Amino acid sequence: MKRISEVLGVARSNLIERRAGRHCGRPSRYRVADDERLLPQVRAICTARGAYGYRRVIAHLNRDLAAAGERVNRSGSID
């Protein structure tokens, strides 16, 4: 396993996780439909407030979504 990881240039732990079937890629709560729904709102916030970082954008987005009883976490998943 060490030789394979050296040749591929990846960590051994990554190969071991993949071989054991524990590698899952994206988080299970990620949904592309959420991206399509939230992206226009995020773009509008960024256009209006160009100096905002991701934390302030998420806070602003959460204030907008509070009326619907939703909130967004840092990874973009809706809670």
C-alpha cells in the first residue's frame, strides 16, 4: 500500500479508507437543488455588499431565511 500511495502521490490513509468503503465524497446532506435555490440570493447579497466575507453572507442569508424557518450552515446545507 505504501508503494502505491507514493506512486499515486496520495496519502495511505486515503487509500485505506477507500478500500474499506468508508470514503463518501460529499456530505450526505448536500443537495444540488439547494444550490440552485440559494445561489441567486447569495449573489444578490454579494452584489449589494461586496466587502462581505462568507460568514457575513451566511448571517445575512440566515436572516432572510428565518421567516421560512430555515437556516444555512457554513457548508451550504439547509438545516
